Amino acid sequence: MKKILLVLLALGAPLLFAGGPIYTRYGYGDLLFYNGSRSYAMGGGGFAMLGDNFISRMNPASLSQIIRTRFSAGLDFSRYTTESTSGASTFMQAAFQGMALAVPLDKEYGIVFSFDATPYSAVSYTVGRSDTTLNSTQEYFGGGGLSTLNLGLSVSISPTIHFGAKFHYYYGRTNQLTKIDFSGSDRVDYSIDRSVYYSGLGLTLGSVIQDIGSFIQMPSLSKLDAGIILGLPATLQAREEVTSSVVSDTTFLSDGTSGLPLSFGIGFLYRPNERTNLVADLFTQKWSGVSLYSSLPNFKPQNSLRISVGVEFLPARDAVSYWQRVVYRAGATYNSTYNNISTQTNSNGEYVNGETITEALATAGLGLPISVDARLNLGLQAGVRGTLANGLQRDTIVRLSLSISGNELWFLRFDEE
Amino acid sequence: MRVFVFSIVFFSCGCLNEPNAVGIDLLPTSDYPLVKSDTVYANSDSLAYAFITSEVDSRMFVGNYQSYTAWSFVEFGFTGFDSYKSLPILAVKLRMKANYSFGGSASPLGVQLFATTQNWHSDSLMVDSLLSNPTAYYRNPVIGSTSAIASDTSWFEVPISDTAIVRRSIIQEANGLGDGVLLQPLSINGIKGFVSGNVQSVDERPKIAVTFDSMGVQVTREVSATKSRSLTHISSANLVQNSNLLYLQNGVAYRQYLGFDLSGIPIGSSISKANLEITLDSAASARNSYGSDSLVSYYLSNDNLPASTSLKVSTKKTSSGKHVYNVEVARYVQNWLIPIVTQRRLLLLGFSERTTLDRFAFYGKSWPDKTLRPRIIITYTPPPQHRSATP
């Protein structure tokens, strides 16, 4: 444990010089879709996954089979290589993936209470330019993002039908810092710091139905589980604070609202044998029509769609060999993001030919036993986002997730089965 | 652990920690600084007399020209004459090296000399004081005079006929020339400038040359000035010939306070550029090539004092046949936008204020052609304001 803590601290150090893709300037930034350390390596899905070994951050119904108090926490470590027509640069980021705690209250009825703090979005970019008009060097930094504090509760109305609800408190800020450095000593260098603070409440409902075959009277689907989540739209309060180094004693304030969309996800879990899980998920958010406080003329939120598949494999149950007790995971995901960005204008100065930003990632990971009741989950995601067409940029992404999940009995359901 | 260390190395390798231009085209244009440019015109001006204590200046003036008059004092230290004290004095001359001319340079300079009292070091001494109470500063009668052409770089000489007063100086008696010599102009067609007694180079300073008779041989011994001072005068009434013009007068000196109406520039704006432009009326000006054709500006604090660190020197350009002096005043304007700053004026003076008599006449705030009025062209970014839904 001590070693792991040291590693986590070491990984936090790169935050000091984090940059990132300029896409995060738009909307709330990158939406993170973090469903837990286990699903991270399985394409990010797993709405139908249940079990005592897993705290699902997205589907509260998945809590219902947790029989021991459980916690998890982790770090996400990303490396972006951004290409544009003007060149390429590489950034790295380290981010806390949050933590989660689940407490079973009634095993018979699957009543489990959970609390988690989970990042929702992230803004991180760093760009600069030389402006010959003003004879200055200009630097633009973005940071922050939304996070959530969540209270979840699950209940099982039958051994195979589970429901859950999760209350969200959204909070956080997005920040833009502009620094203007004039080359002449007579010019007054200055910076403008703009932050938008968000807060608001939200609700997600979820359900998991195990053994779909029994549910719909089709025995051939007896190894298939399904999970559904429905996230209700939310309205966040937004407060904008802008300060300038020129008038450091004055903060310009304004208030407004900003929306979060209706979201819907459906996922399936298929167990061909007791040591293998296959998952396939679809998650969509109705961003179209959502009013954002930080809207921009060249940014048009559009409905997003995320499709993911994954597999999880345990070589042997009750194995003596360490590596046979390791869980191996792999997956892939395709995400048509809510970003529709345009860099071209028509003769009226209106932005046209907006381009949808998509990303495709391959994932893999390991679940390493570190004690009887704990695992260290390693997850790796690699892929590309965006395009070089229409003046946009393409990001090559490599992410590493390190998380620890404690007090767990992995694949307990397999034993019960 | 090896996996973690490898991961850190992998993720860190080649990463950037300085902003660059990759992705800048995707930055919303609204994130760029909003740059505006406005021209503000002078809304107040004020001519101010500046008393110059010229006992450090490198040049001293003597002469009359139009309404200008210039007198000078020079002090000498009569030392090193011990072996000459008993020798007869054959001749005495005041010698000064000419290096400046204002007005009729070809006209002879008429000047007469008086022995002075110590009072001429008084800070408040002006030409008016000399005229109204001469005995307080110098003693009659005239001890020497001349009228001659003073060509630049040549030594201008004034014979001192009162050799007795020189002898008293040599033997350190009272009523000598130990307190200095006053040079009072007699001619009216020009003012000449001479190397003062304050310069570093002793050889260049004014001198008194005493010629002795040493057993039939003429021996000349010189003493150099140890201090000098000019008193140059023109009344403001005589200076200001046109109330629509602004005057700067070197050497006397007159300066200008200029105030500007900045109400159109939002408080909190970030000033990226601000240039004062002030246009010369050459016909109403009087200047030559002896000094720098430049102005100096100072930022004025709330209590109306020029801040020495705010000194700016002008550049000059020609626009539509007129000379336009340009001073970079971005920092002034930035300070003027601080709410607690009540003084939004600057001070203008000639760069060669202490060494020339140049007169600059500029088109003023009420000049009929607005394009010639004093103005500041300001490039700025307005302060952050509420921009609902368009951050």
C-alpha cells in the first residue's frame, strides 16, 4: 500500500505542467464517462455488470450485489500528441479519477448505499502565439472541469431484477487564463482570468436485469444480462468571474444557467462461461438544444453516441499461480462526441461546415491481486480523436489508469453459480 | 513498480511545458484580446515657469535678443599666484569659449563686467532681481567691457581694465574678484553661449588671464572658473504670441502641462500602446541645430509632481509638411485609468532645456484644425465585462 501511495503522489506531479488538446476549450471540456476501474479496460462500458467486486459509477442498480463495504480510488494518466496543420506537440496530464464507497445495508433486498466523487469533465489546454499586430506574445491556458458528488442507492425486487437511483451534485469550474506579454518595456503586460463556476443537482436511474432468457422466456439468452441507465436533464447555476491584472481589485461577475442533457445508456453482459464476461454498451446524450452558459459561435453541441465492447477473462478460479489469478481485460470504444466545431465562415461571417469530433480507442488492462480483498487495476486506452480536415486537429491519445479497489471477493457470483 | 516507473518515463518523454501555436487556430476568436483604438485630445493646458538653478549646466548665456535677455555669473579661484604677488600687472582678460548662438550670430556681442557679491548663488535670483536691486549682487563700477564677434569654438575675450581689483584677488584681499564676475549684455541682436564653469574639462572653462611684468618679461598666468550661472529671461507675456499655440521655452524655462479627457476609455482597460502626438508650428518657433530637437515628458503624480522614473523622450516625424513629435505614453495612460488617480496630465519640456534657448510652439487644444491639436492615440483592450453566453 505504501508503495502504491508513493506512486500515486509521483503521478500527481505532472499536473504542474499539464497541457492538452484545444478541444477541451469547448462546452464543459472532455466528458470523461468514468464507470469504474474495471470497465475502463473494457471499452468503458459495462452498464449490465453486477457483483461484489465492482462499484459502478454510472449505473446505480449495479450496486445491488455488493455484500461487503467496498472502496475504490484511482488516477488517470494521459498523454496527448496533438497534430494540426501548424505542427505537433505532446502533452501529458494526470487526473484523479475520484473515489467511491459502497455500503451494503440489506443483502436480501440488494439495498446498497454508495457515495462517490467522480470527475465529469476536464478542461486542459495550453496554446500560444506571437501577435505582430500588438507586438506581443500571447498565451492561453485552460483548466478545470466539472465533478460530481453522488449518493446512490440500489434495491433488488427479485434475485435477477435490480433498480437503483443516483443523486448527483455537480460542481466545479472551467477556467481560461490569457496572458499578454508585450515586447516593449513601455507596454503594460496583463492577464485576464475567467472562471465559470457551476453547481446543480441531477438524477440518474438505472436497472439491471439478469438472465434475460428467463425474463423473456428465451432460455438461449439465460447467460445474458442487460442494464439500462437514464440520466435526467439538469440545469446548473453558472457564475462567471473575470479578473484582470490591470484592475486586480475588481472582479466582474455575471450569473446564468447551463444545461446538462438527457442521457440514456443500455448495455449487455454475456457470460459464455464462468470465467469470461463479454460486454457491449451504447450511451447517448441529447446535447442538441441544450443551452450552455459557455456557448461559442463556432461550437454547436450535438447529440453524442458512445459505443463500446469489452471482454474480461480470468484464467482460473482458485488458482495458486499469481498470473492465473490476474484478470485480463480488453475492449474498444467509438465515441461521436458532443463537439461540432467549425473553423470556416461564410460571406456573412457565420460559421459553416461544422465537423463532428469523433474518437476511437482500443483498451486493455489487468486486474492484479494485491491481497485477498484488494486488486490493483491497470487500464490502458489508446486511440485517436478528431481530424486534420477543415482546420481541425487530431489527437493521438494514450491513457493509463491506476486504481485500487479494496475489500473485495472477485468473481463471487461465479462461485455462487 | 517497474511498470509504474516505465509508465512515468513513457508519458513524460517529449512532453511540452511551454505553450506553442499548435491548435491556436481552434481557439475561439472571442478568446483573443479585444483590441480597440481611440484618439483622445488634450482638454487642458497650462504654461508653467520652471526655475532653473543653472549652477550645474554646461553652458552659460550672455546677450539680448527680441524679448530675451541673458546674464551670467562666473566665479574664479585665485590660487597659485604666490610668486606673482609683487609683480606689476600689465593686462587682464576674461576668456570664454563660445559654443552657442541664438538670434543674430553674426552680430557683435557687447558685454560689460562687474565684480559680484556672494549673493548670486541665491536660489531665488532672477534677472528681475538684478535689475531691481543690483547692488545686492554686484558692485559698480564696470571693470571691463567689449563688443566683438563671438565665433563658435573660438575664445571670446573681455579686457578687464580694473587691474587693481585683480591684484586684490591675487593677494586675497577683500573687494576682489573672489566672488565672481557678472557678465551683463550690452548688445541686442543675439545671445551667445559659452562653455560654463561647471564642465568637467578645466581647459574649456572660462578663464581670467593675468599678464605680469617679470623683470621686463611678460608672463601670463590663467585661473579657471570654478562655478558659473546663467540667468535667462523672457516674460510669459512676451513668449505667448498666440493663445492657440502651446509654447515650450528652453533655457528660461517654460514648460507645458497637458491634460486629457479619458472618459471614453473604460476604467480597467489594458493599454497596449499610447502615443502622444503634438504638432509644431515652425513659423512661431525659434530654434536652431545646437540642441536636441526633442521633447521630454513626465507623468504627474496626484500632487502634481513629475515622477523622475517616468521620463520619456520624443521622436519626430513629418506629416503633411509639419513636424509631429511623438512620445510613447502607454504607462502614463495605464496609470490614468486607475480610479484613485485624479491627475491625468503630463508635463512637457524641451530635451535641451538647460543648454539651449530653443522655443517650441505647438498647435494647441483650441486650434481650429482638430487634426493638429495635441492628442494621444490609444490602443487598448477593454476590461472584462459580462458577455452573457459569449464568453
